[in-house]
Amino acid sequence: MFRTTASYFPRIGLKREYKQNLESYWEKKISKEEFVSNMQEIQKHRLDVYSKSGLDYIVCNDFTYYDFMLDLSFMFGCIPERFSHIQDELDLYFAMARGDSKAQAQEMTKWFDTNYHYIVPEFDGHFELKNNTVLKNWLEDKKLGYDTTPVIIGPFTFISLGKINDNNKWLKPSQTKEFRSLLLNVAKQYNTLLIQLQENGVRRICFDEPAFVLDYDKSFLKDIFDAYEIVKKNIFLDITLNSYYESLSYFNEIIENINFDTLGLDFTFRENVENVIKFGLPKDKKLQIGLIGTRHPFKDNLNEAKQLIGLVQKKLSLSSDQMILSTAGPLMHLPVSLELENFDPKISNKLLFSKEKLQHLNLLKNILNGRSDYDFSDEQLEKDENYEETLLTIKKLNPKRAHPFKLRYIEQVKSLNLPKFPTTTIGSFPQTKELRQKRSQFISGKISESEYNQYINDQIKYIVKLQEDLGIDVLVHGEFERSDMVEFFAQKLEGFLCTKHGWVISYGSRAIRPPIIYGKVKRTKPMTIKEIVYAQSLTKKPLKGMLTGPITILNWSFTRPNVPKEVIAYEIALALKEEVMDLQKANIKIIQIDEPAFREGLPLKESKKKDYLEFASKIFRFVVEDVDKLTQIHTHMCYSEFDEIVNYIYEMDADCISIEASRSKGDIISSFEKFKYDHAIGLGVWDIHSPRVPSVEEMLEIAERSFMYIDKNLFWINPDCGLKTRKYEEVIPSLKNMIEAAKILRKKYGEKIEGVL
């Protein structure tokens, strides 16, 4: 009999109960006991969904109070010294994620090629199993009547995605000679953890090793094998080794040298299928086949899945008892359920969210076990018949700005009357409870469109004056009319479907509603002109037009799996190109096109990266190629590692790029040490993902450090991201400190931009 499993069902809750609980606790509206009790109720609901969906192997330890990588750091004692003043464990846990008045939060960055952010572990070489939260979670679920399988991020992924201080410089462990010792030392703690699980009656365990799909150096294989020997010492548990997001690297070496019972693979990547057929599996092993997609909400083709499973079963001579059916990856990248949505049935019949994906997985199991007469005829997604022609058009594109940067920037500075170290913000200002209520009232029809528009204009007027009073050099309109930087544009473009409750966690309690691209993307009318032009009419200072870039809209939306992403990105870019030209016609002199997801879409395999990066930079140039030389183009990127992409960012040919650097204290800027980046850079000197107010001295430290690699005449000062999620009582003092830092720098290095390049 075929059996099923899945993991990381979304913790956000159908109505964002997780977010509400977290933020209520942070705001001291509920006690610690209420917080923990509420979290337990959310977990109970998740277990109930797993059970009712027919899963044969229900997992545990895939629920977290903030982040599963942070959980490992906390459990293994990887707690930086700067948090030693905190005694309460829960306060300490959240301080590591969010910072407090005395200590800066740990770095946060993207989880592989997804929009989920994890808290980066900081290693000093010492590991100690402080408390076995995996066992605690298993025992709690056992009390509820569930015999679960703990799932844990494996030691290779944990160490590979952390960082270590090497001569006052933070590096990936793989870049240092300490990698092997870190991996073997933490493996001992994993072994202790497993022994405790085993002694308490746990029978199965799953190690998730998504880092096994990366192109890591082959020399690390011995370290991995030695680490797993340590992990497995005196262990008799049934162990699943699971990997996803791409095809498994060093497939044959892994299956021959790591002692596991079940191998889990993402079979949506053809290379995994080919490797399984080519190399096979040891006769006593099981295969966990991930075929239900978790990176898109469209129905999976069960007929194709059935045929592929049959092929693998025949080639490997596997019985159905040796094959476990699974989702292709974590379900947390999808919304919870369709049940609160109200889509056109012609569209909704093609869609599945997490709960429905589990039901689809159960249906596949029943089909294979002969318990369903499923009709495969209604499975196929409609094909876009013309995308081959679009691909040819894209291939022929060779967009470029008409004037070189040196000439453009000098004239832009004069035209805009910019001082040295110009200050600005990334775009959004706090979205208050009142603002969200007004938006809800407008959507529900409780207030008229004219009332709502007047309210938005009042907010714009307030924020323009506030920025002027603070002394900011380049202003923004605050983006009060926008619920989300991608959803806002999706609501104004054809081909997009927006959800009401399709929330997906990005980090902590922060969730987004990715729109669904189900058809051809088209712009039918201007999208941002009205608010931007009104804001600019209120001030003589330059004000930025704010757009979200084509790659970010693409990567932060759900796309059809049967249409090339390049085609969809090109359609989005055409729409944005029209908007850019309309902004220029409206006399908006600075246009910012945010691409925070530029690197996020970077393929995990080296062989695929070049084509993606060349396309991503080309499609950005395509959007802006027709602007005048006096129109200054900005872009923004956050939480990106720049070493391998800096030259492609340069090829985007934006006049100014703003980047995150606050949590890493400017370490990210070392990416520019070897690459002469001679365009303007707005270095984020303030971590907006933390509620703490950074000091002037902290901001100056980051700025001064960056001057080793950046021309002071090309240096902008700004926060590292938008201010939407912050509160005004944090924002205003932080902006005052930022302005003060700029004044100090001008006093030290001069008021005027001189000698650019």
C-alpha cells in the first residue's frame, strides 16, 4: 500500500491567528501563559488538518514561535554574547530575532530561493543541547493522541546557512577552515538529541537537508559522511533523509555513504527522476516521492504523477510499501486554504492551497491504491498558444540607457540640487491601525471612494510635511494607498487574481498575500500617477515615483507552471515601462523601481544562474531604457548576498541602488571590494525589521566602514527597507538620528557633491 506524508503546513492560521497572537504578546496585551496556550491551540489545529487529510505519517516539530533555524540556534546554545543580559528564555528567543534596546538582532536573510526569511545562526565553535525542544514537541503531540515523526533541519544545512566571525569579518562556515569542526561538533549534539528521542519511544525521524541540492564543494562530502556517522551512533530510529527545492547534488555518493532508511526527493525536478533511475537505491531503502507542488497553487497533474510513479516503481523494482508519497517541499510557501475565498469557479477549480494540496495528495494515494475512479480529463491547465513568439522577442532584446552614468548623474545632481550624502527613505511609511481600518471600510462599502481618497490624500499631505520638517532631501509619498508592494499592482493589472485570506509568512509575524497570475498580464490604465503627482505638488523638494520591479512582481506572485517565467516577466515589464514613461511625462524626476526579489529568483544550481541573471538585469533595463538623462532611476534590494551578482546589478544601470547593511554592520559592502561599483549606492544604516531605535553612532559606523569601497560623492543614506511595518514612535526618532548622521558626515567631508568619478 502506498502511504503519504507532508510537512510545514502553514502556521499563519486561516485568519492569521498566529500573527495576532505573536503581536499581542509583543505588545504586552496578553500574558506569556496566554501566548503559549494560544500557540498550542494553533498547533492542535494543524495536527487536526494533517489527520483529517489522510496522512499516514504525521510530522511534528514543524511549528515554531518565530523561525525553525532560530529554534536550532536556541536549542544548541548558539546564543551571541550580546544577549547575555536577558534572563527570561522567551524574551531571549525573541530578542535574537528582533533585537532589544541593548542588542542588535541577528541577521535575517532569504531561505534558499523562496520569500521566507530565516534568522542566520552565529557560530563560535561551541554547541550544547540546552533543551530538547524536539522531544518536548513530540511529547506534547503524543498527549493529544498523535504518533508523530519529528522533522528537523539537518546538520549540514544548519551549519552551511550560518556564519562565523573570522578576524572581525563574518563569513559562511564553508569559507573558513572551521567548517569541518563545526559540522562534527554539532553532529554530537544531534546524536544526543536522537538518543533522548529514542529513549522516550520515538520510532521515526526526518532530517531535512535542502542544502544538499546546492553546488557545494565535493571535498565537503567526507565531512558530511563523517558527521552523519556521529549523528547515527547507537541510533536505531527509522531515518528519512529529505531534500527539496532542486535536484540532489552528488546523488550516488549520498545514497552510498549515508545510512538512511528513506530518501525523500523533489520529483518536480526531472534530474531527480533521472538520477533515481540511473543509480537506483539500495534494496532495503524506501523512496519518498515529492510530486505535489508547493511553490504554486495550481492543480498538479495526477495522471502524469501516476505515470511517473509507475515508471520509477518498475525501473527500481519497488513495492508500493517502499514508496511514500509526499508534497515536493514545505507547504509553508502556500496559503492555508481556499475555503474563505470567493473566486470565479472557472478559476478556483484549477487552484489548490495547502489544505487542498493535502487532499490532492490523499487522492493520488487512493488512485494508486485502487480506491478512486478519478477522471483525469479535467486536469490540464490552459496553454498560452503564443508564448514561443514572445520568447523570440525577448531573445532579441538589447536594451540600454541612451547616456552613460557619468554624464547622467552629474546633471541629475545639479538638476535635483542634491547635497552630499543625500537622505531618503525606501518608500513606505507606517500603515497604522486607523489606515487599515479605513481601507477595510472602503473595501466593504462602509465609506465612499471619495471619502477614502480624501483620507489617503490627508495621509500623503501629513507625511510630505513630516519629511520636510525632518530635513530629508528626497521625499516619498508614503504608499498609504497600497496594501502590499506587489498586490497593489496586481489589483491594477489584467491577468492577476488577488486573494482575501491567502496569507503566506515572510518572516516572524509578517505575512504577504501573493497574487496569482492566471492569464496574460496587461496594463489598461495608469497605476500610480494620481498619488505621486499630488504628493509632488505639495513640495519643491524632489519626490520619488515608486514602482515594484518586474522580477519582484514575478517572484512574489504565484505563476502558472506551464508558462515560462520569462514570458510573464516580459508582460509585467511592458506594463511598467508604460507607467515609467507616464511618470516622466508628469514631471517626476526620480523613479524608484524596487527589486528586492532580484536575487531571490536566482537558481540554486550554478549551471542555471547566468541565464537568469542576464535576463533579470536585461528586463530591468528594458523598463527604463527610454527615460531622459535627467530622470534619475533608483532601485532597492534587501537581504541579498551580493558577491556573485554584483556585476549583474551593475548591468541594470540604475543611477542609485539602496541595499540592506544594518544587521551585518556593513559587511555586505565588502562585496564591492573587488568590483569597482561606480554608480550611486544608498546604504541601509537602520534595521527596520527591529523595533529598536538605532543611535547616530551606529549609523556613522556603518557609513564610515563603507567608505573603504564607496566614493563618498556617490553615497546616499537611508533605512534598509520600507517603514510600513514600524510605528511612528520608532520611525521619527530613527529618522532624526539618520538626518543627524548625514549632517555630521557633511561637516566632516563637505556639503557638496564634487569630483564624481
